[in-house]
Amino acid sequence: MEELAKKKCVPCEQGGDPMPAHLAKIMLARLKGWRLEKNEIRQDLVMKDFAEAMRFMGEIAKVAEAEDHHPDLHLTAYRKLSIALSTHAVGGLTENDFIVAAKIDELPRALK
């Protein structure tokens, strides 16, 4: 099976079918530090400081733009970063979510 981070996201059609839960669990096992919550995958990080959180969010934005698949990013308490991925067009998860998560996992980061 091809490594997720080397794959490219494909456009999703509105109203397509989301990934079945059993397949999402298999895909999740290929990632580092992500968890399945309802219809999304999520990762929570405590960054070194505010500047590092902002830098890392900028790197995530570059990945998201290149893949045309965008996570929800939430920064609270100046360095607590929450990343959530789902495919809004299908109301659940697709392989694209796992591809972007794998690419995020490859980004350098400075944690607390």
C-alpha cells in the first residue's frame, strides 16, 4: 500500500459516500497521534510558544492549499493547537483527510 504522505488528494463530489467506520479505523492506525471523533480525525498539540504555533499553522496552510483540502485549526491558550480533518462535501471522512494528516505529521514542529 502506498505511503499516505506521498499520495495526492482528489476532488470529492458533493453528496458522495463517506468512508465506512471500519476502514477509517484501519487508516487511523497509519497515522501518529490522531484520534477518531464522530465524523472527523483530530490531533491536539501543545506548541512550544505562540510564535511556533503560528509558524506551524502557516506550514499546515501550505499543505492544505497544495492539496486543496483544508483542516479546521483552533488555537487556544496561545499555544494549544487542535487540528480537525473531515470532508464536508460528504459529511464524513475520505482518504483525503488521512493524506493531509500524514503530510501534517511530516512537518517539523516544536512542542512544549
